[in-house]
Amino acid sequence: MSETASTEPGKIRLRLPATSANLGPGFDAVAIALDFYLEIEAEPADRFSIAATGRDAERCAGLEDNLIIEAYKRLLRSHQREIVPLAIGMHNQIPLGMGCGSSAAGRLAAIVLANHFGRLGFSTEDVLDEAYMLEGHPDNVSACWLGGFVASVCEGRHVHPVHVAPLDEWQAIVAIPAEPLPTSVARSVLPASYWLHDVVQNLQSVSLLGLAFERGRGDLLRLAMQDKVHQPYRAAICPLLPLVLPLAGEHGILGASLSGAGPSVLVIVDHESNLDTALAALRQAVAATENVELLTSKFVTCGAKDLIQTGRI
């Protein structure tokens, strides 16, 4: 429930799922939610503090240039609200800088916290629009906020998303290399213009992609996840990609793509019964690459907006 005007906003708990964007041809347009999370509990305090556990806990606990705290402060200032210091407890399962939506989850968390403790009165649509403006593209934030497979188009500052539930039996494997890749670096290798036939092929693939998810057509994913706009140019800085792409269509693997801007690679498997077979094929494909983590996951249909435990924004 929303806090009344006579009471101070109380503790709030958030669960924000990881996401994988693009899925091949859906550049800056589509993403899907995964079942590992950024979990946050926050309440007013005398000063800012973060007690972090999980992945990259030391980085998450740092107060200097902290993505969540800085975005939270900026949003409150922009709405002429008092900055309420927070004591934050955090458990992070999302790898940082690996193309799994860590920045989208962090920015959404900041917006929800500012809305709650600053009484901004944002609707769920307002939260998504604000996250899009902070993130610069709607794909990860839409999937994190809404869950499921989400396609988004932007009109000015407003996001128009459509989301569908993937088949329950479809599974995900995320191949994560040892070193992260800044999104700015991944974008810097993209060309300023493209051949018409490459653009046409991407339009064909992404049209098929949405229908494949909506209708549960796993047999279409190998073709629907093919890309000519960003993956060929990022392959040199995302060395797992050329090792994994040839596996699509075999070993129960329906399709594969970079996860977001990389360097991780998303693999979609047709059924849990084929996970071991797919994992074995992936291990063999990346055997020459050191310290590759293969993280198994399910797709989730429930997004962060439905996982706020204290209050309704």
C-alpha cells in the first residue's frame, strides 16, 4: 500500500530480474527476463550505507559513484524532493558488466526507491519511462520491469511495450567469460551505416522472433535469432560468440545470441531434459577459453513491478 501523507515511507523490498537483450536481431528493441536477481531492502537512515552479499559484493557496497545511489539522488533533486539517506541491504546475483542487465536493474531500483521515499507519485508506466531515459534504450528495463519476453518501441520519452510469456519448458544457459565488457566499448565497434541486404535480413529475423516467442515455435529460433547488425562486429571482442553460435539447432539448443552487448552469450534450450546435453556441448565448444561460467536459468514472467513487497508504487 502507498504510504499516507501523515506517515514516513517505511521499509521497501525489491527483486529485479536479470535480463538478456537483443536476442540476435532485436537490437535495442527486445529482451527477456531471467531468474537470477538483484534483491534490495531499504529504509530511511541517518546516512547512506550498503551491506552487500552475492556477486561482486565489494563493488556493490561501494558508496562512491554508486549507480543506484547517484540515480536516486538525481531523481529526487530533479523533483525538488529532500534526499532521504537510506540503509540498503543488497543481495546480487546478476554479473556486472556481462550483458545480463545489471545497469537496468540498478537504475530501476533507484527509480522505485526515489518514488517510494520521495513520494513522487509515479505510475508503473512512469517508472518504465524514467528508466528508459536513464538507460538510453528500452529493452533491458522493459523486460526487468514487466518480466517475460518484451518488445518495446519508444515515442519521445514514452515506452510502448508488449510482453509475452515464453514456454515454460524452454530453458536458458548464459555463457559468461572471465572479463566484463563496457557497453560503450561494445557500441564503439558498430558501423555508422549498413548494407541494405543486412538490414532486410534483420527485419525478417526480428519479425519471426516475436512470433516464435508468442506462439512457442522453438523450431524457428535458430533462424529468428540470426543477426547482421551488431553480432558480426562484436565477435572480435566477444570471443565466446563464434564458438557458441554453430551449436544452434543441435544438442537441444534452439538458438543462441550475444546477451545484450556481450560478452556473455545466451543459449536457449528446448527442455530441461536436454540441459545436460547442451551443457556438455557448450563445455566442449569453449574448452580452450579459460574461466567460462555456464549459468543455467529459467525464463520468468513476473517482473520487478510485481515483486515490490512493501507498498505499491
